[in-house]
Amino acid sequence: MCNLYNITTSQEAVRQWTHALRDILGNLEPSIDIYPNQFGPVVRNAPDGERELANLRWGMPTPVERVRGNADSGTTNIRNPQYAHWQQYVGIEHRCVVPVTSFAEPSPTPNDKDPQTGGIQRNFWFALNHDRPLFFFAGLWTRWHGVRKFKEGPREHEIYAFMTTKPNALIAPIHEKAMPVILRTPEETETWLTAPWSEAKHLQRTAPDDALIIVEKPATQIKVEVPGPTQGSLF
């Protein structure tokens, strides 16, 4: 489950790709790591119909039956949009795309920890290529009133999460359960933002095995064998 990604790009690049006509993001740092429950840039269909670049908090409302305690820290990844809780968010008015240049998955090797960070598991980092060009995650967003952190109390939030799907051959040895749904072309982001759900839902598919590469890996390595280009790809 992806719970860390990086953006190293410009606001202008995001706007040009997505044709976002309104930018309320503020200043985007040259490189920023995004963690759960933090704020990150998304391009969304705003309530007035405008396509907008905005700063939202990562983590959609958790299904009530899965909330533990008095605060909902949010659900970062959505695998089953057919689940009743998520069906209210699959319409065009709740769709967004999340700019990203690389994302991380923790090493599956139990002893692969970094002593400099208090023993936190080291990460593998994935990107389209070594230059780490821009791409997008297919996401959902909403407005929500609730408690994200107990010390903050109840308040209004604008929040997002992104879709996941079955991992490809590159990611499966590192994270066997899921990978993010990645959008690699302006045509794909346009479909996600504008198409009816009956069409857009087909973008929730596994990326071809050669769509990504590992750009950083821990010193303790596992063997990852990647087959040739996927045959019969959807694109």
C-alpha cells in the first residue's frame, strides 16, 4: 500500500497537462514528500464545474465500521470502488488526479531498517524512468466534517485518496497486494476526470510490467525479475 510519494515538478507542468484553469494551490516546493494525513496538490473537478489545482489533505473518510477511536486518520488507498461506502464518490464531481514523479513501497525484508530514522523500514522508490517525469494517480476527493486528529477537534476538511489495483511483475515482489492506479498520458487523465463511471472504471487496471522502474532501493536487495513488455495491454 503506497503511503509515501514525491512530487518534483512545477505547477505550470501540472496545469498544462490537465488544462486546469484555476490554481488555488499556493507555492509548490521544488520537491516534496507527501505522507498520509498531510496536504498535497490535486487537480479536481471543483463544485462550480471549474477544473482546479488545489491543496487537499490525504485520506478519504474511512467506513464507519472500520474507524477505531474518536478520530478518523483517513483511508489513503481505495481498492474496491464497488463497496457501498465508496460508490457515493465515484461520480465526476468527486474525481481528481494526483501529480506524482515517484512513489515508495517499504522493503519486504524484515531486517531492512534504517538506524538513522529510528529503525524505520527502508523504501523502494518507483518512477517512469530515471528522469522521474510527471504522471498521475487516479484519485477521488470530497468535503468532510469530522475529526482527523484528536487534538484538532471536529472541523471541515477537503480530502483525497487514490485508487489501487493488482500489482504488476515489478511491484509484486515488494508489495504483493496492490499498486497505485497510474495515468501516464493526458488522454488518460482526461478520461478519468470527464468520463462516466462505466468508462472511467476501466482505468483501474494493472500497469504494464515495463511501465515503471526502480529508481532507488535499500542496500539489502531482493531479486526482482521483470518480464518483457506486456502483451494485450489496454493501451
